[in-house]
Amino acid sequence: MLIALKLLGSIALLMYGMKVMSEALQKMAGPQLRHLLGAMTTNRVTGVATGALVTVAVQSSAATTVMTVSFVNAALLSLSQAISIIMGANIGTTLSAWIMSAGFSFDVTNIVWPVFLVAIVLIQLKKHRYLGDFLFGLSFLLFALGMLRITGVEMDLAHNTAVVNFFDSFDSGSYLTILLFLLVGTILTFIAQSSAAIMAITMVLCSTGVIDIYQGIALVMGENIGTTLTANIAAMSANTQARRAAAAHLLFNVFGVVWILCCFFPFVRMICHIVGMDPGAESQEPAQLSFALATFHTAFNVTNTLILIWFIPQIEKIVCRVIKPKQSEEEEEFRLKYIKGGLLKTPEISVLQAQKEIAVFGERMMRMSEMVRDLYRTKDEAEFNKIFERIEKYEKISDNMENEIGKYLGQVSDAHLSDDTKEKIRAMLRQIGELESIGDSGYNMARILRRKFEGKIEFTVKQETGVRQLLTLVQEAGTRMLEMLNGRREDFDFTPSEAIEASIDACRATLKEQNLRDIDAHEYSYDSGSLYMDLVNEAEKAGDYIINVVEARLGTSHRLSE
């Protein structure tokens, strides 16, 4: 019972550590870190190398895979980049088998305590709080993996008589036995959540003569499938792309096991020949047996990677087809729709793609504006908190989209461009800056509404009417802005947007005067009036940002915002 509780608690801690680390990554250096990792994984080969090197460094493919899933969850890596890193992690983890075969092991928990200390210091200093949060989450993740490994060892299956007798009752020359041992290896690794621990147990069982080389290798194959469940469990609380990355890990190893089974006995005999041992001998050298297991583990993962590295796009399509997001979840993931990869050959076409992305940016910001109106209307606490969290996500999306589109336009501007295209890029840079400000304004309104909700402040009928009127005008201005972002600017006139902006300014001025009169007449408290005007002023700012986007899109020279 205690071991079961340890396993469940460690898995929960693993998922919590991944969540904390993912959130910290989004706050800390976000796009800069993504570009750094992107530079390390510019193609499938460098991606595999990166995954192998990281796994060698941390001595845990599970740690590398879980971290990769968290990077995908934070939108710091694309799905294809993650798949190549995971392939590399499968190669890097083979070092553990070699170390175990030499009688050594690496306890990842040794580095957790100093990392915890550094994380707490950075969090308390506040200057580098996000880095501290990242290290804090990483510490939990590594500690959980260490606990999972320790718990797996505590099971002590090598000295369990029933287990030994179970292994001894099967014919190793039968494919049915191989499949059964493969299943046992998968289940044991899933229970222990540590392929390294089960690998060590497998080596002990082989070296003590409890099982032969065929049964041992079947267990190793099962371990390769079982270890993928760590990342899949960690990804349960993550977004769709992260779950797809974890699924790709499972698909990679399952494919490898399938083709190995097709040539299992010849492949094992080839491995035994390489290490200089006879698989049919009655007694074997313990060192040779462990060496053979490590050799098979390496040959399996390297060969599997060499085969599948050319099919990463196909793997990506398969996992995307299998794991489909809910519409609301897909909308809240930060992914660029039209800007993917490098620049197109024609700068003008690149500019057109960027403009399409800006239109998507605008749609998301106006969807955020609709959420603010929903937040204002709701009276239920659970619903309020749910909508507020969505608004927070959209505010982060706005920051990421501004950075990504801005950097893309910066790359486009380095090319030889016509004066007209240069002018378009300048206008587009202004558009994304103003759209990001719309996101900030929406988030500020949400925070004001949270103060109202938590303070249990109720607006009068006059206040309610004024807020609804102003938010409706802002929504109307935003709808026209979207039409311009999605259409040809030559087809639109600035005058209707100008009229809506004038109405917003006039409404704000009227509400401001009315608020002063109502406070003076003691119709409501000063606190209520102050919060009311904060909301009105922020809504008017959103209207200013919208008209600025329209101005930049149409190339007008008006300056209406304050």
C-alpha cells in the first residue's frame, strides 16, 4: 500500500512540476528561449543530437521527454522539433544501460537539493522570480523521477520467489513467450515508472540465471514501451500539442518493437555474435549478459531512429489525426496559422502572409473582448474564475503573437523591398503593437471586474446601462476593424470608424459627468464610482487602440486617440 501511494504521489508531483515549469517558461524569456531551442533543432538531425545530448546530461530519457513536452506546452517548440528531440532521447538513454552494465548508476535526486535552494533564493529576490519558478518546477520534476526510480528498486522483484518461478516456467523459444515477456516488461515499467530500474532488475535476473537472454531482451523491449507512459501521464494536464508529442514517443517505440518482433531471433543472435556469446549455452558470463542487453538496447534505438527520422512529418500527421483538440482548446493555444518556418522566396508574399496572421491576431483580441463582456455579466464564482483564466491566457497569446509577427516582419524588411512594401511593413508593425495594447486593455478590464466581484460591489441601473453602452460601442468598432484586417484596404472608408470612435469619446465624457453628479447626490459610494470610472476609462482606451489599428491599416493621417 505504501509503495502504491509513493507511486501515485510521485506521479502527481511529476505532473505538478511539469505544470510549474511550463508556466514559468511562458513568463520567462518566452519567444527568446523558443528561438534558442529552435536554433538547436534547425533540422531533424540536429534535433535528434540535441535530444541525445540532453538525455546523456540528465541520465533520464523520461526527464528529457517530460521537459520536451513542457516546452511544447509552453509553445517553445513545434511538434516536429519535439519529435526529433524525443528520438534523440531514446538514443541518449542507452548510456544508462551501459553504466548499469558496468556496475554504476546515476541518482538524479542528488542535484535536486541545491537546485531547490537556488530556486527559493531567486524567488525571494524577485528580480529573477520567473527563473526561480522554472528551477522550482524542474526540481519537483527531477525529485519525482528520482522517487519513481527509488520506489521501483524498493519493489525488489529479483528476490521475489514467486516472480522467479514465474519467469522459469516459460519456453524462451516460443513467440508467445516473447510476447508475454514483452507485456510483463511494459507493465512493470508502467508500475515502477522507471525503465532504468526495470533494466537493472532485468540485468540481475539475467546474470543470476533466472531468465535467459531472449526473455531478458523481450523485457527490455517492453521497457521501451512502458517508459513512454511517463510522458503521456505528464501530458495529461497539458495542451493538445503536448499530448501529441507524448503520443509520438509512444508511436516511435511501438513501431520499433513491431519490426524487431518480425526478425526477433535472428536479430538477437546477431547481437550475441557481436558481444561474443552463444545464446544457446547453458551458462553465461554475467558481464556478457548485461553487455548483450546494453548492446541490444543501443542497436534497437539507433536503428529505429535511423528508420523513422525520415518520416517525422508523417508521424506528426498521424498524431494530429489521432489527437484532435476541442475547438475552445485549439483557440487558446499559441500557434501561428500562416507564418510557419522561414521566409518565402518573394518578400511581397511574405508580407501578405503576415497580414493574414495580423487578421487572426485581431480576431483573437476581439474574442478576448467578448470574454470581458461575459465576465461582466456572470454572477457565478466558478464561471467567473474560468472566464478570467481564459482572458489571462489570451493576454499571454497577444504578447507572443506581437513578438513572433514582429520578428518575422523584421526578417522580411532585411530583404530588398520596394518603397510601397516598406511602408506596408511599418504600418503592420504599428498594427501589431496596437493589437497587443487591445489585449492589455482587455486584461486590465478583467482585473477591474475581479476587484468588483471580490469586493461584492453592485452597480446601479445607471452604471449598468452606461457600461453596456460603452462596451457595445467598443465591440462595434472592433467588428469593423476585423472587416478591414481581413479585406482589401482600398474597399474601406475611415469615416464610419471615425464616427464610432467619436461616439465612444462622447459616451465616456457623458458617463464621467454623470458619475460625478451621482456621487455628489449620494446615489452610490465613492469606491463604486471610482471602480466604475476605471472600467469606463479602460474601455475608452480599448476604443483608441482599435481606431489606431484602423488608421494604420488604411494608411490615414488622422490622430484621434489621446
